[in-house]
Amino acid sequence: MKKMIINGTYPVSGSVRVSGSKNAALPIIFATLATHGISKIEGVPDIGDVRVALRMISSLGARIAQSENTLFIDTRELSYNEPSEELTSSIRASTYLIGSMLSRFSECKISKFGGCNFSLRPIDIHIDAAASLGAELIGDRIYMKKRAPADIRLRLPSVGATVNALILASSIEGESRIFGAAREPHISTLIQFLSGAGAVIEEKGGCLSVKGGHLHGSSVRIPGDMIEAGTYIASALVTNGEISVLGCEAEELSSAVSAFSSLGADITISGGEIKARRGKASRAAHIVATPYPGFPTDLQPIAAAVMACGVGGIISDMVWQSRFGYLDTLFSFGVRYKKMLAGAIIEKTRLSPSAVKAPDLRGGVAALLIALSVNGHSEIENADVILRGYERLEEKFRLLGQDIRIEAS
Ligand code: EPU
């Protein structure tokens, strides 16, 4: 277990380049299992979740070569195996085994899938999508009883279920259609990968049309992580600093830019650079997380930290309606709030350093932002959960003038 030690109050200053997107890289690593060949994936972040995903696919026989942030994954010779529960229970992306193992082996064990524990995380939509394509759940295993293209109707635009539906439909001969799919940018990156592998995927009349078949190796570059970009922008706002963020598509971040601007941030975008600082007066606003292109739920705890360090505000989440457990952790720094249905009112209060345990990835980052903003020594236990999602976080914050170090605890 790791602990983060922060001596806060220094304004963030300088520029930072974001790493490849965690939530784009993970589906593609699992999707390689559905292909028969060698795939090249560039820009993969070296983070805990990716390392676990790679251990899982190598336990099925995938051969992996790594050169800095580029991965070469050879899936020509795989054999059916059940990745250990120790691995599947440690990351949420192990749900992508459903689509990829059904594609390759027509069988998958429904394990204890892990990930941040901020809410109940059902998988009914994943199972229903697979069932539309011919799968049947028997006990704790799901089998492809037949492999037939079909119309898949997702009851919610679940990112994970869209990933599984895309992978599985891409491996089935004929045309399937996915209605109600998620539209997050990482879905487009997966589509790019699967198209390179031989699937024909198009947006047609409000659905995704997928013409699948035999998939070969593919190649793709993972785009910059918009949640990491939003995190560094927030760090400048909470410390009254000034930052230049490089390496991400500003368009993907437009809802976050307007949300942070509504809290008083001064943000300018030119070319591939996003510059941010706190404007003259911070404002109280109501920010609502909704599926893409709305404000991302993964920045919701981070926006709450910005509100807490400013004049307060109201934060709501329509994706994970109970993703507010992290507020109990922020309470230790002096954050005062009132929970509402699917949201919370964050009050303006005086904050002070504290020692806390990171509740989950983004809740842990919200705690880190507050620790950076207050004058004095704070500690965050269970920092591994934060490092699962941020590449070289300590080094990047140090280069931005922050006094932060990570030690074994
Ligand atoms: N849902 C169901 N049934 C399902 C699947 C989802 O009811 O079968 C509900 C969930 O309870 C939730 C909503 O649908 O209320 C959306 O969940 P979704 O399936 O979209 O989330 P996910 O695929 O499990 C991914 C990211 C999360 C991110 C969400 C939403 C990965 C590995 N995880 O999760 O990222 O919050 O999409 O954008 O890509 C993070 O990075 O911190 C993180 C939690």
C-alpha cells in the first residue's frame, strides 16, 4: 500500500502533457482477444489498471511486447482459461472479458468484477446485449449458444455494455445494430481499432451498424486522457495557479471547460493547448454530470473539490446517482455539504490539512486537490487506488511546483 504526502499551498505553475486515456486503452487491450494477429497500440498509459489488464490477457496466452508507451499484442495462439479472481476483482474493465472471451472462446465466467466501489455496478445490460447475439447465462457462466447478428437495444447508454456489444458484434458474421449506445470518445477509439481489425462500423439512422466477421490484428493510437486533463485544470483552480495542458482534444473537454468556467475559471484554448487559471471571482454554480457529450461523471468529484476550494456550489450526477461517498472523506478537510437525491450542495467553508484514506480513484483525487490547496501537511492512505488511473502523477505535480511524494505505508 502506498501513501501520498502533500505539503500544500503552492500555486500550480507550468505546463503538463496528459498521458493516453485509461478508459480508451482498457477496452482495446481486451478487444485484442477477439482478434487473430498482432496489434500495435500506441500511447498506452503505464498505470495500475493497464498492468492488471495485461496480466489478464497474458494468462490467456496473449504475447505482449512493450516499448515505452507502445504495446504489441500477439493473440494468434490463445487458449481458454479463467483469469484469476484476484485480477478480475481488482479492476472494473475486467467486464470486457464478457465481449472478448465470448468472441474468441464462446464462453466466459462471470467473475467478481472489481473497480471503484462508489455505487452498485450491475452488469445486466452487458448480459442482455450478449444474449441478443445468441449468448445464454447458465449459473456463473455465459455461453454463445448460437452466433447470430441481431439488433441490440441498450436500456441505458452504458459505456461498458457498448464496449462488449461492439466487440462481440464485430466478431459475428453479418450486420448487427446497436441502439442506445454510449458516445464517449473512448467508444470512437474502440471503433477505430475494430474497424482496423476488419469490422465495418458506421453510425446509421441513430444506431451503430456493425458488420462483423473474422478479425485480424489492428493498430491504433490512444488519445489523451480528458479526465487527467480536467484534473490538472482543476489543480490550477484550487491552488490559484496557472497551467497549460497539452496532449488532449479540447473538443472532448468542452463540457468540462464550460463547467469550470461557470465556477469562475479563466480558460483559453488555442491549437492543442488549454490554458487555465482562476478568474477574478469564483462563482457558485450547479454542475450536472450526464453521459457524453455532457459533463463527465469522472470529473464530478473533482468539480466538487473545486467548489469546496471556492465559494461552494451544487453538484449532481445523473450517471452514478450515488457517487457521493467521497464527500465523507472531504469532510475531514473541513468540507461541509448537504447530500440531496443524486447530488450535494457544497458549502463555502474554511479548509485545513488532514490525513485521509482515498475512497476510490476520483474521490481520492478530489482529496488530493484539497490537500494541494491548503497550507500544511496532509496524507492520503490507499494512494494505489489513485495511481491505478494516473501515469507519473507525482512527477507531473512536482514539475508543476507541488510538494508531493509517495511512500510505502
Ligand atoms: N448500468 C446498469 N447496468 C449495467 C451497466 C451499467 O444499470 O449493466 C448503469 C450503472 O449503474 C451506471 C450507468 O449505467 O448508473 C453507467 O455505467 P457504465 O456502464 O457506463 O459505466 P462503466 O462502463 O462501468 C465506465 C468507466 C467509468 C465511468 C463510466 C461512465 C471504465 C473502465 N470505466 O464505467 O470510469 O465512470 O464508464 O462514464 O471505462 C473512472 O475512470 O473513474 C471510472 C469509474
